Amino acid sequence: MKGKIGLVVGLGAGYVLGTRAGRERYEQIKTQWLKLWHLDPVQKQVVRVQEIAKAQAAAVPGALWTGAVKVVKAVSNAGTAEQRFNSGVDAVKQAAGDVVDAASDATARGVEQADTTTAATQPAASRPAARKSTAKASGAAKKTTSEAE
């Protein structure tokens, strides 16, 4: 009940404030939002999230199907009703773990792919990893030079 009251109050406040601000202010806010949305860093993150979602969407249904097959096999085995029930519960627990593992693996792959895509589109000088490895290499060269002297 509290949630419904809060929703009605929020909608009412939004309506009153919106009508007072008027159409011009709405257009200003919309224009600023679109400028922000179309910035390159924002779009790069959008692409990254899309790749992660695609990787997860492809991996999870296969894990669900495999888990369902395992549960059906466990329940249809010979034995008492209690044994079949217990083996079914164990199979469900294992299948749930497999689905979680598949989703986390897909997320990791999606993040790696997104990072690879992001790194490929960035100039080499702006890549943080490139700057770090260059700094390490130059530091190692200085040590080698000072040791040789």
C-alpha cells in the first residue's frame, strides 16, 4: 500500500513540476540528454554492455537445457520415490550451479571481448595499458643502462 501511495505522490509531483517547467524546459533537458547519449565514451560503454548481454544470452539457454535433461534422467532412474526425489534435488542443485557458472563465464568472455573491441578502437597512445607497459620498459632500460655503467 505504501508503494502505491508513493507512486501516486511521485506521479502527481512530476506532473505539477512538469507543467510548471513547460515545453521549453523539456526540450532543453531532452537536448542535453541526447548530447550526453551520443558522446563517444557513452557509446563505447553501450557497445560493451551489448556484447556482454549477447554472450550471456547465447550461453545460458544451453546450460538450462543440459540441466533439465540431467534432472529428468535423475528423476526417471529406478529406485524408491524418496531416492528419485533426492537424486532429482541433487540434479537441480548441480544444474543451478552449472547455469550460474555458464552465466559468469559468458560475462567474463563478454567483458574480454568488449575490452578487446574498446582497445582496438582506441589510439595506442590513449590506451592505459600501453602507457604502463611503455613506462615499465623504459624503467627497465634505465636500470640496465645504470647497471652497465
